[in-house]
Amino acid sequence: MSIDFIRLIIDFGLVVLIWTVQLVIYPSFLYYQREDLLIWHRKYTSQISLIVIPLMLAQLGLSIVQVTLTSSFLAISSLVLVLLIWILTFWQFVPIHNSISGSIVDTKMLNTLVKKNWIRTVLWTAIFLMSIFFQK
């Protein structure tokens, strides 16, 4: 299997995951009673991390390898988008999830989570589409 094909599989996994989070999981938070959301959110974040962390690390690692192997505009652009997602995740989304885990939650915060996550959804979709173009 080529590195480009492995990358395509990882990117596909992340794009499916982010669309599921965007269209199903995050909006569902608005339907929970506060106490139920706090219980569910703790379980959700620990379980989803088992999927997200390895995929994001693999995507980052493979992006770096592709840049070192090709230095093409496509490879560099993809790495930049991956790094942007990492920055957004730790700068915006981890603090929101930490607030929810710390029992600081309201409807406005949950709506903000859904709205801001569109940025990551679009970026991961773009990365996946770029990954398709890596295929020879």
C-alpha cells in the first residue's frame, strides 16, 4: 500500500467522523437536559478521543512525510490545513469541551460549538478532496 493510499483512508475516516459530529453529535447536545449532558459529555469525550487522536496523529505524520517526499503545492497546502485544524482544535474546541466537562454549559455555548465546527468540517472535507488528488 502506498503512503498516498494510507493517507486517503485516514482522511476518509476523519471526514466521515467530522460530518457525523457536525450533523448528529454536536446538535444532539442541545436536546439533553443539563445534568444528562454533563454525564454523557464525559463519556463521549473519553470514547471519541480513542478514535480521533490516533486518526489526527496519523494524518499529521503522513502529511509531514508527504511534504518531505514531494514538496508539492498540494502536499504543502494539505499540511497547512492539517496544522490549522490542530490549532483550531486546541485553541477553540478543547476549551469549549473543558468548560462543558467542568459543568459550565449553556445553549449559547452549544450553538457556538456547532457553528464554529463548520470550519473544521469544511477544512477536513477539503483535505479529503486534496487526498483524492494525491492518488495516481
